[in-house]
Amino acid sequence: MREGILKAVANPPKILWGPFLPTLINFALQFPIMFMAIGIFGANPIIFLATIFLGHAIIVIYGVKEPHMSAMIQAFGQTHMVTKNLYKVKGNKFEP
């Protein structure tokens, strides 16, 4: 049972050799832009496919260096909130 836990922690999920969340964000942003440009302006999809592959290659390179990029993005989203300070102080303090 411990092997499954260690494997999940050591090997985070990947899509096409890239970290899960950055790859998903890349595809979720670039595909709709590509289809809108094709439909509105009649753009050539090969240009957009080249940018999708280039963006994915950059994500894969960063993913090799930092495989837990998805967990870092999720943790940033959960902890980066504006807080109300009870007293005036420089910066944000986690006070209720």
C-alpha cells in the first residue's frame, strides 16, 4: 500500500510528457483562440499548431526541471488570498 502512495507523490500525473495542469491550461487557452481565428479571420491553422507545440515544448522542458508544477499552481491558488488585518501592519497577515 505504501508503494502506491510513494509512486503518486514521486511521479505526478502528466499529459504528453508535461505536467498536468500547465498542459491543460495551455491547450484550454490556445485551442479556442485558434478556432475563433479560423472562423472569424480564416487564419491558417498551421501557425496556431506551431505555437501550441512550441508552448507545450516549453512546458515539458520546465516540467522536467520541476515535475510538481501542478501542485505548486494549486497551492498558490489556495493560499494567495486577500486577508483582512485586525491591526495596521505592512503586508498581509493570516488573521481571521
